[in-house]
Amino acid sequence: MVVVMSPQATDEDVARVVARVESVGGEAFVSKGVVRTIIGLVGDVESFHHLNLRALRGVADVHRISDPYKLVSRQHHPERSTVWVGQPGHQVPIGPDTVTFIAGPCAVESAQQTLEAALMAKSAGATILRGGAYKPRTSPYAFQGLGVAGLEILADVREATGMPVVTEVVDVRDVAVVAEHADMLQIGTRNAANFGLLQAVGEAGKPVLLKRGMTATIEEWLMAAEYVAQRGNLDVVLCERGIRTFEPATRNTLDISAVPVVQAASHLPIIVDPSHAAGRRDLVVPLSRAAIAVGADGVIVDVHPTPETALCDGPQALEGAELRELAQVVRRFPELVGRQQARTPVAVV
Ligand code: PEP
Ligand code: MN
């Protein structure tokens, strides 16, 4: 940590900072410049936080040098992690060696619609099925999902297709039942700062797909992942799904640079959701190309057998020609970046 004193700071102001730091067992190294004095702190950063140094007379700024997140940081864990999704013996990797293709309907609407969407996804090369049984809708009048009945459909479709399932949990009260049915728990953008929910999924014993909060900085997003990790669950996959900006041409703005930025800062895998980023089916293929090219560890997209009747997010759902084009992209592009498309199911011994 570094404390920057203001140009007007007196020797007493500097001495006060040094005394405070030493009072909690830290060391303070004072370096006097022509205009300003800078104090380097060595010791336990958390104890320095409690000192509220920024409020002291003569202090202009306080900077952290080490990451505020620890368990998910790459500083102490330089190897990038792989997260395995699915039942033992039938697990799909999400990590640095592969590009994992996840697809399925935005929402589980019926057994038939979910099975059809899963078969479409599977024949396009997807190895994990997505689909929401609990939908976090902006409007309370919109379709909220089938709940437990939707989870049962997902479990049946997993049985029929062999595809592990990722599905969203929106409420702490549902974590146990979702974890019972699903292979991976999704935290959506609207709950990315719901710290109680993050802690609860951290204790649920299943991998977590953590979407970026729509107004979250990368640091805030990694701090959200830290909440999960702190409860003993390091099987977290991050998902860039677009952020809110001034640009209305797309539903959100896909922050493609978040992929390499996150990979430099954290060992956790990161995938991209071009469907929820763009909100437009015509952009899903080009954004998927961009995601794989920039080094994403996977893509997650919406597919639907009849997008025009979809109860949720029909305009972004793929079918037909666009899905076939995406299948080509996920088959060919990984090789360009020295990876392989993740196959299902990968037997782990
Ligand atoms: C979803 O994936 O179904 C979803 C609601 O996404 P997001 O939380 O990114 O809006
Ligand atoms: Mn959706």
C-alpha cells in the first residue's frame, strides 16, 4: 500500500500516518520528494484498511498495490484453472486448453421445447446444456420460469442427451433444490452483487457460472467471485455478457477486452455470452468468432426450436442457418488459437 501526502502536508501529518501504521504492527517507509511525500506501507493490508488513513490530515490518496481479491487472483496461483462440469466420468472441461460450447434455450418452457433445443445444441457441437428454470425478469409480469418443474425437465433432458446442465439460481431459498438437479449453478447479471446468494452457491458443492454484473467493473466482478471462493468453492467460471453503456444499437455492449484482462488478473476460466450481450441473433456468430479469437475459454448461446414463440429472449435465439454457421465457428476457430473444442463427455479417470 502507498500513501500519497498532499503538497501542503506537514512533518506532523507524516509522523501521524507513520505512528498509525506502526500501531498495528506495520512498517512505514517515508520518501520525501520535492513537492510531495510518499509513504510505502509493509504489513497486513486488511489491518491498514481499518486505520482509515485516507481521512487523516495531509493525506491526498491511498493506493493498493496487491489485488483486493486473493483466492481468485493469479498473483498467488499463476496456472490458469480448469473447471469440470458434470457427473464423475462424464465431465466437460472449461479451461485454458479447450473452447467449451454451451447452448440451450433461454428458458425451459416445456419438456418438448427443452429436448428439441438440447438436440439442436448437441448436433451443433455443444457439450453443456443451458436453460433457465428460474428467470430473473425485469418485469414482474413477464414469464418467471417453471421453477422445480423446469429443473425436473432439465434433469430428464440431461438423461436423454448426456449433456451436463447449467441453470440459474435467483434466490438463496432455491439453492439446494437447484444444486440437486443441475451440474452447474448460474448467477445472473442481476444477482452478481447479491452477496448472500454468492455465499450460498459457494457452499452448494457444484461449479458456479458467474455472470458479470451489468454495471460491474472487472474488480467488482472478481470480488463477487471471491465471495464464492471464500466459502470453499474455487470451481467458478466467469461469463462476460455485456455491460450497460450509452450505446442502444445492442442490448448491452460486449466488453471483449474483459477476456484478456480477466485472464491476466485471475486464474479462473472466462467464457462469453454473445446472445445476452447483443440481444440480436445476427450478431451472435460474429461475436462468437471474436470471443474465441481473443482467447475466451468458451461461449454460451441461446438456441430455440421456434424463436418466434419463445417466452423469453426470442430475438437472440439461434436456429437453422445461423446455428449451423456457429457450429462451424466453434469447430474451426479453437485451432487458430492453439486449442481444441471441448468434447462430451470426457471420461475422467
Ligand atoms: C440468462 O443467461 O438466461 C440470463 C438471464 O443472462 P444475464 O443474467 O446475463 O442477463
Ligand atoms: Mn435470456
